[in-house]
Amino acid sequence: MKKIIFLIYMLSYVAQSIAGHYYYKQIFLREGLPSRVRAILTDERGFVWIGTREGVYRFNGYELKKYAHENNTPNTLPSNSIVNIIEGKQHDLWIISEKGIALYEKDKDEFPALKDSTGNYIQAYSACSVEDGILFGSKGKFIKYDYQTRSFSSIQLNGKPNFDITSIISLDKNSILCSSRWARNILVDVRTGKIKSDHFTPDHEITAMFLDSKRRIWIASYNNGIKCYSHNGKLLTSYTTQNSQLSNNTVMCIAESNYHIWIGTDGGGVNILNPETQEITILKHTPGDDSSLPVNSITCFYNDGNTFWAGTIRGGLIGIKQVYMQTYTSALLGTDGGLSENTIRSLYQDNESTIWIGTDGGGINKFNPTTNKFKHLLSTWENKVSSITSFDANHLIFSCFNKGAFILDKKTENFRPFIIVNDSINKQLYHRGKSVNVYQNTLESILILTDCLYIYHMESHTFQQIKTENILGILLAIAKNADCTFLNDMKNIYTLNHQTLELTPLFSFSEASDTTINSVSKDQNGTFWIGTNQGLASYNPNTHSYSTYPTNLFTNAISVVCDQRGRVWVGSIENMLFPGLS
């Protein structure tokens, strides 16, 4: 798994100047969640509450707990078909089902249904938080829960007894914007129920309404895109598939994150709109791409400040986080959406920023970080490519486990054998079960690294064997500067002087020590960060100081990479990536 972790790091590093990628965590049937999610909320304790047609589910980050209606059982939901979930300012959790409202009792972990004075369930379709309570939208009326009196009261809509309030927005202390699914929206004085405007905006068949942080009103009507209005109802702009980058005209939900408007569509995925530039970023499912949005039909949103949650029609719940790295996995051979083989053995970035990827049995892949597209070099298929480096401006040299080294033409993608010294030595190096790595350490020389060390001099086309003693395992390249190249084996870090060609130990673990080196990376200050079987360590050659970094996160640091922002990335045997040390 070490090689995959390196790929994640390298591809993310190249893409830092590009828009961030998104990581998706899907909670679905295999976790026990129904496929259709209708409401989401994260409470003050961090629990994610999920409303479905089969009841309410609580997700604690690891597992789900289900709450459902049970016939002839008190203190259960009035119905399993959940419409909305809302948390009040006093952190009280309200569930709106198709048959009534329930209020969560934390101490009992129950959802008793609320009833009116006649003993009937209190029914509602929508809710919003107001200054002194919770306002519920019902049939032809508002039902208000008052925090101070802990009681309900009704406000009838004047002249609208059959108006089902399916969505409400509090515009100010007294003005409520209401909509009904198949009717227009109305502006109501919540104190009296008087209709201030019978058509605040001309939209009808309204599917979603949202008030953003700048007090703009966003309204979506069925198959008609999305419109933005001022606080007093003046149309500011509209977005459809005809006049913008919007991916689908049927908008089901609207939310906000970092001053961007998130638009959930029925079949077009998630659209992220920057209202200032009017640019839209689309998160959409791509068949065969496991790193894309899992499904394209979105029903509801909830932004808890840490994770952006999306409910879907047939894909359960999706947690969305913006990240600056992206994971790529295998794709069908010859396609451009992923790798030819999941396990990565080597990486090389050329001067044109193309990334050449050596896989464990899938040959060489060519990755374009601008287009995010792969090209599988089919002529190298089934080769285990242990290393790739530059040969000259038009050629690379790569080494294949148990086969040999080859020179690759970057344009034609043809390759030819590169014989190390002679046929006898070449065969001896490559047919004994040890990797042979190639590394260009100067413009005039290429290192051949295994349990011995050769230098290939480019100008004279000659090889030179460098004297080495007691190499443990094989030599690996760490970094280079104008004067020397840094290498390591399982116990030592070495310097190879470019002038004298002498290999000198710089740091060593004693042979009696149980510590072995897995990976080494050199930071911008010259400190060597060492991944070992005992965890993470560092060595400062200027002060000759060695430090360890005990942690409960991992014990075996398989791979270590220092980036140009002063961070150390550690890949562990547990298949995780840990950034953070500075």
C-alpha cells in the first residue's frame, strides 16, 4: 500500500494550483440505510440524523441506530415517513413525519409524538427557527412552539385554508415567505396570518427555497432552473441549462457553503455556484470512476461546518469534503479514467509536468495533471516497473523487475533495451530477485541502484562501479543537490560525492538495533525524515541530532514525503495517510 500512498501525494501536489477535489463518504444499504434520504441534520453532539421513508437513523461516525414507529407502543415516531428534521436554538431536536411531529428526549433516547388539546397528532410539512421558538408550516396555518411558555399556538392564513406550507423562510421578525409544492409562494405577516403578497415572486411548482448569508432569496421551480431574488422580491439573476453551466434544470435542494450556493439536482449531480463570478463547478457521477460523486439525484442538503451532507434518491447519504488530493484506482485497460494496475512501484515527473507511473504488473501509465487523464502504454503491459528517470530531453529510462532496463521514447512510446555494462552483468543484476532502480543524479550521470552501485556516464557511454561495503537490502535515492546525492539502505543514509564519487555513511542505525529504514525524505531545511519499522524519526546533519515521534496513530511508517509547504506526510501499514508535522 506504500506505493498507492505515494501516488496520492504526488498527484495532489501537482494539482495544488487546480481547483480542489472532493472526497465522498457514502452511507448506504451495506450500512443498513435505505436508499432514499429526505432530511439530514447534525446535532450539537456531532450525531448525524437522517430522515427516510422507513424512519429516522442516527449515525455516530461508525454505525447507524434506527428509530421507527411501532404500533401500540408509546414514545415512538408517529410515522416512519420523515419529511424534515430541525434543531432549535435550545438544541431540541424536532422530527416532522407525514402524520405528525415528534420531539426527541435525550435522557430516554425516545421520540414521543406531540398531540394537540384534542389528542390528535400535530401535523406539519415544514419548519424554520425563529427568534423565540420554532415555526412549523401546516395546512392553511402556522403552528408556533414558544420557548418561554413551552406551548403551541396556531396562526391561520387569511383566505388560504387549503394552502399546504411545504417550505418556509423567515425574512425578518414578522415576515415569512411560504410556498406550496404546486402553488406560488406568498409573503405572510406571522403575527396575524395576513397575506402581504399573494405572488411575492412569479414562480410556481416550487421545489426549493433558500435564504443565503447575504439575504438573497434563491427559488427553484420544477424543470425551470434556479432564480435569485433580492430581499424585496426583485429578480437579480436566473440560471438554467440554456444560459449557464447548470447541469440540470430540475433543482431539488439549495444550501450554502463558504459563500457558494450548492444546488442539488435530479440527475445532474451537485452544482456549486459562485454568485460573484457566476461560475459553476459540477460534482457528478462518472460511470467507472470510483472517485466521482456516487449518484446524481440529490434530494436534500445539510452543512454542519465540517462535512457537507447530501441526501439522495437511490444512493443513501453522502458526506462531501473538499480536499487537495485525489485517489485514482484501476480502470479498464486502454481507458483514460484510471490506472492500469492499482499497485504503484515508481513515479517520475518530467519537465512538461507529465507524470510517468510505473505499476506492479500493469506497465507504465502516463498521467496529464491538467486534464486528469491517464494513458496506458500497452506495449509495457504486464511489466513490473520498479523505477523511472530521465535519460535525455526526449527519452526516459525505466527498470523492470526481473527483466532489465529500457530506454523509452516519450513521443513514439517505443522502447529498446539498456544493457548495464555487458550482457553477463546485466543478466546477473536482473535475474536474482532483487529490484534494480535507475536515478538521474546529474545531467551527465545516471545511477544504477541495487545492492551494489554503478554510474552510467552519459557523455562517454561508459559504466563505473562504485566501491560499496555491506549494503543492507538495496540502495534507494533520497535527494540530490549540486554537490552530492543522498541514498539509503535498510540501516544507513549515505552521501555520494559528485566529484570524488565516494559513498560515505552520513547516519546509521547499529546492526544490533531492531530499527530498519523503510523510507527517507529530505526537507527544505536539510533534515532527513525517516520512516522506520518503529515509527517516524528525523536526523539533522547540521546538529547531528536524532529524534523520534511516538504516536498512537501508527507504529510502522512505510513511506515518508516532505512537501514544499514544510509538511511531512506519512504512509502507514494501516493504509492511512497522516499529514501534519511541520
